[in-house]
Amino acid sequence: MNNINELSFEQAYQELDEIVSKLESGELTLEESVTLFERGRKLAEHCQAILDQAELRVNQLNDSGDIQPL
Amino acid sequence: MFEKVKSVSEITDHITTLFENDPLLNDVWVQGEVSNMTQASSGHWYFTLKDNDSQLRCVMWRSATSRQSTIPKNGDALEAHGKISLYAPRGEYQLYADLIRPVGLGDLFQAFERLKAKLYNEGLFENERKRPIPAFPHKIGIVTSPTAAAFQDILNVLRRRFPLAEVILSPTQVQGVDAPPQIVSAIERLNTSTDVDIILLCRGGGSIEDLWAFNDETVARAVAASRIPIISGVGHETDFTIVDFVSDLRAPTPSAAAELATPDLEDIRQELRQVTTYLITTLQTQLENKRTALLRLMRDLQYHSPEITIRNHRQRIDDLNERMVKASYNHLKLLSIQLQSKSAALHAASPQAILSRGYALVTRTEDGKRVTSELDAQPGTGITLQLKDGELKARVEDKNIHEQYKRTLF
């Protein structure tokens, strides 16, 4: 599994979604459940942290197709 | 002679016929200022057109209102087209309008209607053509003027709702003759040079002439051709442009376009909190289920435990033991009874018992040999007679002498 801190918000969010589905299925071993639960919680925290730090980046596309901070 | 008297309905019918047969009243444009504008929940519009001296009641059915490019507001100067007829229940004549347009914009309006009909017939407004708006836009392209208030409005909404996004402004003029080619180029550049997930095509409010670039055919076709989904937010809520019909989603204003393009951060935070809580309860439920299953298994295991078998065996052994002791006791008792009866029999057969019945045990005194035959003791032999309570000593006599002696005596 990927290092959680390197995941983008969308990646973390999607994995969290998948983990919830897996846990809901109830077909996991106890150890798998606990491992997934721990990871799910960390993913949720990671998502919240990304949201806390998010700052809108504003760029401009010029005529030549270059993107520069506005 | 009687006057011919008409009923109200008869005279109303007559007047209606006059209206219906008048060519002007059946195809007329009327100019006036809108008042008493009402949008009924049925979709019909009711309003009054007035000038300084007169007013005219107007109604536009839903079948026509849905095709109009602007919703009239009180105070708007309008030209309305339709036929004038009588509304019999109130005895009022009114304009049944099928088209409205701003005053003095007859040419622009006709051009608008022509282009709208043309693009409609090409299928450019079809719902099937509309692309889905992504739920989480990574990058948001904005086509507008960087100096316009609309651009700052959009940025404010995005900062508040979804600062995760990256904004790429593709600047353009939004009014004037240069605006259409610049808007087309700005849309195309976002398509070719960036990987934005959504484009906001926006302009703040203005007159219908100010918004006219968004009724340009080349702009409409550029919107339709865009690989990236486009949300249009042009002017105010009541303004409709051709671009609004072609875009994938029409927002009433630029700020609204920014809102439609993004999820609300607060909603996401809330959702994340709920998911975390949900994760905890799900895991707890599963642990609880596993614990219950374990307890059930332990009970089953206990039920099949060898301890019980051992206990059963032990009991069986106890039973056997008890039966054995009981059986032995009975047997001994039986033996004891048998022994007593034998002992009695033995006693009954003992010499002493015989002596006590009057018999005597005879032995020779000299050698103690038992005398059981007359040959054992010749006359003159000393014998001992053992009786039940002692002995007698005697001597055997000669039988013949004894006989003589008896005869002598008797």
C-alpha cells in the first residue's frame, strides 16, 4: 500500500471509499478488518489535513500556451 | 315592436367574433412597459403592458414562455407579439402573447431567434450532448476578463468552497467586436494546452448588447466543440444567451457557475467525519460479531469436551461398583444361611444327640475299642456304656446262663 502522506486528496478519498465498502462486506478476516480500519482512519485524517492546508492556486494561460502564476 | 334583447354571453360571443375577424388584432406587435408581472406555478406568465395613457392585459402560455430568451421584469420596456382577443369570464380583452423582445432590439432579437433555431435544429441543445460535470475538479479553467468583477467573484467562491482546486485563467475580452474570436481562442487554448477538468465561461451582468458576444455563432460552436465540459454563467438570472443553451450546464451568474463547478468544503469535512464514525461502528460491529461467534464455538466445544465423557465413565464405574458390593453381600448372606442349616443338620447327627435320645455308645473298657457286634465282646469282657450324662461300667454275661437265669427268675 502507498504511503498515505504521498496521496492526493482524490486518491486518499477514493481509497477511503473503497475501504468502507470492503469493511461493509464483512468478508474480511479480523486482522484485515483492523488493518483496513486503521488505514481508513489515517486516510480520513490525511484528507482533513489536506483540506486544512488547501489554498487556491491561481494561474494564467498566456497566448503561447504557457501557464504562469497570476 | 319588441326590442331584441341579448344575453351577456350572446353579446360577448358577438364581440369575440369581431376580434377574431380583425386581421390586425390577430398578428400584432405591441410596445409597452411591463407591470404586474406574475409567473404562475403552472408556468404561464401574466403581466400588463402600459404606456402613459393606457394598459393592456397580457398572458403568455407555458408552451410559449419556455421558448423565451428573457423573463420580463416589471419596468422592462418590451415588445410583445401575439393576438388580441376577449377573455369572456371577465369581459376583458387581452393580448395572448407568443413572443417578447426588448424594445428597439428587433434586429438583434431576430438574429438571436434565427441562430437559436438553427443550432437547435442541428441538435446542439440536445441533453444527450451535455457532458457530466466532474464532482472533484482538480483544475478549473476560467474564460473571462481578468479585470472584471465577475472574475474576483468566482475566485472568492472557489476560495471559500474548494481551495483544493487549481485555477487557470484563459483571459479574453468579453464584449466588443474582438470578444467573439478571443473567447473562441481562449476556449481552444484551454482544450489544447491544459488538462483542466471543467471550464467556466463567464461574464458579469450588462445590457443585452454587452452580452452579445455570447450570442455569437462562432462562440456557440466553440462551446459545443470543447472537449472539456463548460459551465456558462453570463449576466444575471433573467438573461439567456445562445451559449447558455449550448453549454453543458447553465448557471444564472458567474458566482453560481463557480458553485455548480465545485463541492462545498464544509460538506466534504462533514462527510469525512461521518465516514470516520462509520468506520469505527462498522469495526465495532464486526468485532462484536466475531466475539459472539467465538462464544458460541466455545460453548459447542465445552459440550463436546472429554470431561463429560470421563464424568460419565466415572459414574458408570461407581454404578458397577455398587452393584458388585450389593451382589457380594447377598451371596455371603445366602452362604451364611446355608451354613446355619448345615450346622443344624450336623448337630442333629452328632453322637451326643443320639445318646440324648436314650442310645448308648459301647466300648471295651480295656482298650476303648467300639463294640458294634456281639462278637466284639466275649462274656466276661468289661465294657463301658457311654450315656448322655455319664458312663456305666458293666461286664458282658454268658448268653446261655443269662437265659437260664431269666427262666429261673420268671
